[in-house]
Amino acid sequence: QVQLVESGGGLVQPGGSLRLSCARSGSGFTSSSSDDYGIAWFRQAPGKEREGVACISNSGDIRRYEESVRGRFTISRDNAKNTVYLQSDSLKPEDAAVYYCAAGPCSYYPLLTGGSGMDSWGKGIAVTISS
């Protein structure tokens, strides 16, 4: 059984940085041979729908970002450690949310639909932006 566990969240000031981690355990980090299968990050702020943030394919060759984080967030992975990272820089108050990682297709459809088609989910971790 696949398990995803997020870490690295917390309180940060506007303009600050955080690095979120998504550690996978279970049946292996690259369980699907599909070229676009990978790990995605989503977030959900209070009172708002869940939205996609970024995704990365198993190989790392495909990376996609939601428009509002492009240029500020960087997704990467270390397959030896079964971990995907989301480096979040220049954080804004509107970035505050619970962040989730999920396994599934790295494509714009799940990012734009808040996670449709994703297979496994972590429990989420809170990111708070406040001065």
C-alpha cells in the first residue's frame, strides 16, 4: 500500500521560503511506467476549493506549474530517497493553505481540477504566511 507523507510546513513571513517534502513508502516511488506518472502538489485554503500547484514526472523530465506559482516555486525529486520537494520562495499571504501531495498523472487536467485522477494522497501539511 502506497503512503505519502508531507513535511516541512509551518509559519513563515511574507517574502520568505519553505521547502515542503513528500516522502513515499510502499510499493516503490515509480510504480507506474507511464511517462507522465509522478507526484503533484495541491493546496487548499480555508473556504476555497483545492487547487493544483505543481507536478513532476517519475523521470523528472516533465514539470508543470500553476500560473500563480510559476517562477516562485520549484518542484524536484530524489528517487533514491523516494522524496519529492516543493521549494517555495517569495511566499505571499495567498499561498497560505494546507498542502497535499498526491501520486498520479503529471498533467494539467488534475492540476486544473483540483486533483481529478490522482491515485494516492497524503494527509496534508499546513503553511501559514504571517508577519
